[in-house]
Amino acid sequence: FRGLSTRDLASSNTHERYTSNNPCMYDIIIIGGGLSGLLIAREARSAGKNWKLLEARPILGGRLQNDTDGNKIDLGGAWIWPRHQPFMKNLVDSLGINTFLQPDDSSSTRIVGGAAEIVTKIVEELINPDDSSSSGETESRIETSCPAVSCKRKEGESIEVQVSSGNVFNAKIVVLAAPPRIISQQINFEPPLSNAKSKAMSRSQTWMAGVTKVALIYRSPRFWPLHESNGGFRPGPNKPAFQVYDGSPEDGSISVLTFFALASLTQNSDDQTLARQCCEQFCSELSPSTLRTNPSIVECFKDYDTCHVQRWPYEKYISDDRDPQGINPHPQPVPDLAKPEWDGLLLFAGTETDQQSPGVMEGAVGAAGRISKDLFNK
């Protein structure tokens, strides 16, 4: 999933023509095109609302991202635990997406096509040409590379949203569906948010923001015993990884080793060097029994065909620290992150605001459900 450009995102469910500087009022503006924001847009469309989604990055999906070569390898969020994550299970079922057992951990599942397949399916619904207006060219309801820079409460109970280009949009309701910490740094609010909200947002930690993911791709079926590809490491100099898992797709057409690496140990390494370091670190941890059974397996591991590296700390609208020195603990529920502001005109979604499973995909779906229930009685 490479993401969709603005011109690819045709208008859907459009009631009349809008231009970027047209002061006509949207029912809802959604700031953030990750999983939570897209799900809220989906519900707004279903409810017949006049909606707009603004995404700061060039692509949609937030922290759900596949490799750029079409291998359908997860470089962001990846897993669903069906027994503990009913929202995600119901979502993939509703989208007609299949899952498969994680090869080296049967307690979890992954998504056929990678987690970004969820994004693709939702966007396909949102831009369904059967629902497009026939009144001529219309503004896309989804704009990428369009970071919001300010939200201003206006008389008459509406909000004015300005984006970095200088364009202004107006809405009755604004939903912020981006990492709270990033929102607190990138968007100016007039009047200011409450002290409790501001403090909670500035203190919040964004899951994945300090992680670099490294995937080694082999154009061959899996050749390693599964117990080797599910484990943790002690990172250190030239040993950047702290976890590995089998990232192979369900069809077995290729095999993939995916590593989580500490960003602080990857800062000075280019992608190829980082991939080699992860591979060598992994090989140094192989069990004696595996080495005895297959004496040439180290050479096989080192003979990967290509690699993909996703440095999440380098994503301006995901992380505020390009050189984090550690991994933040998993987020805990923070009630103030979920509370509305401005007498209910300003709402907060995004996985970190969820009060059950913050930080993971389940939390993104949960937060979207909370907002949709408030707005659309769903």
C-alpha cells in the first residue's frame, strides 16, 4: 500500500460543490487519516453527513503501512489477538478481509495483504464512484499532505480549521484523530484547550514512535525452524534489534524476518547496514541444535534478497523525537485524552485516546466507535 494521492481520492456522497476557500459549512472535519480517522469518515458517509478529512502526511493509514514493493509486509501495526480484540475482529470481518495465524505464535493473527489492506478497503468505500455527484468536478473529501495548523472556535458554534497552505475550512464539529502529543505541538487552539487536556496531550506517548522496523526478504519458502523467529534480544553496539518475528505472508511465496530495532542504535546506520547488523545479531543467537541440524543456515540467512526499513521516529506527524533513547512503555488509558473540549464541538479520537486498548489497532477502532456513537448514535 503506497497511499493514495489527492487526485486519486474522488469525492463521495457530495451534496454540493466546495472549494478550499469556500466558507460553506461541513458537518464534520476529521483531522488525521489513520485507522481511527478513516473509520469516523466511513460512519459519517454512512450517516449522510457532509464531511472532510485532512491528513498531514502524503499517504493515508497512519501507523498501518506496508512495504513499497508490493510484498504486503507489515512495517507498522501488524497483529490481531482475536480473543481479546473484538473490535478488530469485527472490523476485518465487515470488510471481507481474511486473517491467518502468526506462524511462530498461534495466539495472534495477521491480516492477509498486510494491515494496510484495512486502509485500502475503507478508502475504496469512501471513494466509491457509484456515490459520486454528477454535478461536475467536486473537491475531494480527503486531502493528503494537508496538515492542520490551527483550530479557532467561532461565534455561532462552529470551528474554523486552517491548514498549512493557508486554506480555511469550517465545520460544526471537528474530530482530532492524530497522536495527541503531535496535536499539542502542531496545532494552535483558540481559545486554548483546558489545562487538563493540554497536560495530558503533552505527556502522552505515541506507540511505535520510537521504533524502527527492519524486514529481510527471501525469495524462497521459509527455511528456518519457527522457534528461532519468535524471540527477544539484548540490543547493544552493532546489535540494534530487540525483537524478531516471522513476517512471511500467508501464501508462502516469500519468507520474511522482521525485526524491531531501537532507534537510538540505528541513527548512524544506512538501511543496508542496519539490515546486515540485524541479520548478524539474529545469527549470533541461533540455537546450537539449529546450527547442528543445518550447518549452512547462517549463510542462508545472510543471503537475503532485499530489505525494507521503516524509521518511525523520522515521521514528523508520528514522532517528535528523531533520536529517542529508548522505547516508551505501552500506553495506559488516560481519561483526559478522551474528553471533548469547547462544549462538545471538539472531539478526540486516535488510538492513544482509547480507554480500553490504547496504542494498538484495537484502540484506534475503539476510539472511532466512541466518537461515532456520540455523533451518529451508533
